[in-house]
Amino acid sequence: MSTPERFIDGIGNLAVQGAVARIELTVIEKLPLQDETPQLAVAERLVMSVDTMLRLYQGLGEVVGQMEGKGLIKKREDTVVKN
């Protein structure tokens, strides 16, 4: 059996209600013109237990650490915006 895959352009709302976490996955609804902001639409929602969300967080952190170790990405320096 084939598992469906979907490309996601962004993350929408993140929410935890009780023991359930919800993560909205968004896609660009229409390609914007040069100076326009892309219009995003919710394509899917990941719904999971908080325990599963924490395992996802840990796993993503490990992958990011491996990518940093290989020089594929660099950690951003926090910048302070002055008014």
C-alpha cells in the first residue's frame, strides 16, 4: 500500500487543548505577484497526543543538530530590533 505525501509550504496555527496537540499545515493557495504576500490555506491538520508532539519536537531537534554538524545549515544569531 502506498502512503500519500503532500508538500507543505508552511505551518499555520499550533494549539494544545488538554492532552491533544493540533498543527495546521498550509499550502500557497495562489502564486502571488511580485509585491504580494502569498495567500496560505490549511491543507491538513496533524492531531496528536502531547507526548507524540514532544517526541516529534525531540526528533526534529536531533535532525537539525545533525544538519548543523554536517555544515548543511547554520544556527541563526538572535537579532535585537531597536525601535
